[in-house]
Amino acid sequence: MTSESDGEAQRDRTAQAFRQSDLDVDELWIHYFSIGGDAGAMEIDAYLHGSYMLRPIQRDLLDHAIYELGNSGTD
């Protein structure tokens, strides 16, 4: 796999996790930004819809934000 196809595969997995969550883009973006993300809410929305690519570290931060928000109610 190339790094481009790796990024696209990660984006697909992230978008699927987002769709399965009860999150909205603004809620996700606020948490992502609070943990060091630097993309804007519109960029995150475009990324989740497959029309924009984030840099690798930003993709990882977004994945982490989804994970944290998805597990915030569990102990």
C-alpha cells in the first residue's frame, strides 16, 4: 500500500466510526481541537465525507477524539 492509499483507508475507517457514533461534527471538532488538532470544522466535515485529506498526525488526532468521545460514558 502507498501512503496515499493508507490515508484513504484510514479516512474510510474514521468516517465509519463517526457514522456509528452519536456525535455531530461540531462536537467532534471541539474535542479534536482541544487535544491539539489544527484543522477547521469544515475541513473535518469534508474529510469525513471523503472530499479532503488531513495530514497523518491530524488523522490520528481525529481518530483519538472519536475514540475518547465514544468511550467517555463507559467505565
